Amino acid sequence: MKERIPPVGITYSGGVTITTLTHERILEDADIRALENTILPVIEPDIKLIMDFSSVQFLTSTALGLLIRISKKVRENQGQMSLCGIQPKIMEVFKITQLDRVFDIQPDVTSGIKAMEG
């Protein structure tokens, strides 16, 4: 059986938690569950969370639902969350669903960090 690479990496920069989505396609339920099981446990009070989508080319509506759940948990913990590196095709989905009004979206991780610090 082929070993699956986790769909997310977590790094820290100062007080900011950076989750980097590593798969080009977030389509399978197993990948979405892995994201959920990796990201939700790191959300603590006052978290500053950046989700880097630079590698992601495709995602499902289930993945969008997970983003909404993550955002809700961040808000409940009085934290901040930014999405960055969103590819144009995915950005169109965010605009159509008006999620671009729900999430703070930055062009890259550096901009996300600056927005949280400023």
C-alpha cells in the first residue's frame, strides 16, 4: 500500500501558525479529514493562523465547508485567520460564493503575517 503524504504542513513564524496545504487537489474525503484532524487541534486562544493555498489548484465544496468550520473555531478562540496564495480559478469560486467577503485573503504568507502584525 502506498504511503499517503499528509495534505498539510505546519510551521511557526513568531506568534503566527502557518499551515501550508501541500496537495494540488483537495478532493478526496480522506484528504479533507486529514486537514481537519491536523488543523483543528492547533487552534488555541488568540491564534494567528495563516493557511497557504499556493500549491492548491482544485478543491471541493466539502473543503470550503471545512474552511468555514476552521474560521468559526478561530473566531470562537478570539483569533485571526488569513488565507493566502489562492490561485485564480479557486479565487473565482470564492467570489461566486462570496467567501472572499468572509475571509481575509492575502497574496502571500509574508503579506498575511504583516496584516496580522499591523
